[in-house]
Amino acid sequence: MTMTSQDADPMRALRGLEDGRASVRLRAALAVGSAPDPRFVDKLVERSAVEPEFFVRDMLTWALTRHPVSTTLARLVREVGSDRAQARSQALHTLSKIGDRRAWPAITRAVLRDADDEVARGAWRAAVVLVPEGEESALAAALATQLGRGDRETQLSLSRALIALDEAVVEVLDAATTALDPIVRAHALATRRLLHDPDAGFAPAVEEAKRVVALGGSGHGGR
């Protein structure tokens, strides 16, 4: 994307984040990220909380990652506690892109269980990026409490997060395959299959897991 002379003025670009046209807001976010300034961080975070267009939100995240972590981290961590779901979701997404483990304390059990699926998905993705060495098993156990939650996309997000923890997740997945809830069992089985066979595909893994559950099994014999 080519910047115009107007985009080259950071203050004008900052005002452009409020423009009614998504294309203008996109160029504005690009311009602000191209000329990082600590004064712009609050505005970028505030806009992320209300921006309706995905591709503009993604550019806002990029712009924030262009700023020094010293100017963004604390502001984003505070945003994780916002009353607005999109604010929480975008802050978590941006923290996952920044990847600074000092943000780990913001990934609380409550955040991992957020009632809003988009926020929870953002928390899961951020958690596996930010988890400190040695905390992987505890995180796996916390994530496993969300097995069976939501629609197919939500379940896929959780499976991907669990798989990213590799060996740390094996024990909790094995335990979940004997859960009383058949939806939890099926999700655990599908996730375990993907852990051992990443090329299996989530949809086929889920269908196979449902068949196993319907037959009253936990799939342990098939490992």
C-alpha cells in the first residue's frame, strides 16, 4: 500500500482513524505504524476496541507492534480488563503478536474462561505464546476445562492452543476422554488425534471422535 503525502503527517493520520471510510482508516493505521510515537498508543488501543472492520483492526495491531513494548505493554494489559468484549479480544490478540512474557499475569483463569467466545479464543492464543517455561502443564489443565465449548470454530481454536503445548497436554487430554459429557469426550478425542496426526484435519477428527463416543468408547485402544 502506497502512502500519500497526507498519510505522511502522523497527526493527520491519527485523525484519520476516525474517518467514516474504512480505506481511510486503514491508511491512517499504516501511517501511524510507519511513524511510531508514544503519544499515539492510547489512540490506537482505543480505536482497536471499536473498529468494526477486521482488516483495519489487524493494521491497528500491526501499528501497536511497531511501538516499543515499554509504551504498549501496560496499556494493553489494562485493556484486557475492559468491560467491552472487543477491547479485551483485541488487546489479547495484540499481546500475542508482541509476545512479551511480562504480559503473562494478565492471562488469568477468568480470562481463559471469558463468557465471550472471541475473547476466550484470543486468550487461548495469547496464553500459549506467553506461557513461561515450566507453566505449560498448568496451562494445559486450565485450557482443558474449556473442552466441548462453543461452535466448531471455537473448538478448533482451543484444539490448536492445546496442541501447541505438545507433550504437556497429553495427560489432560487422556483424562478428558473419559469425561461424563460426550461433547467434551469427543472434543478431547479429536484434539488428541490431531496432536498425533496434524494432517488428519479437524472436521474428520471430530466425526471419528463422535463415532467412538457413540459406541461408548474413549479411544484409548486406538493410540
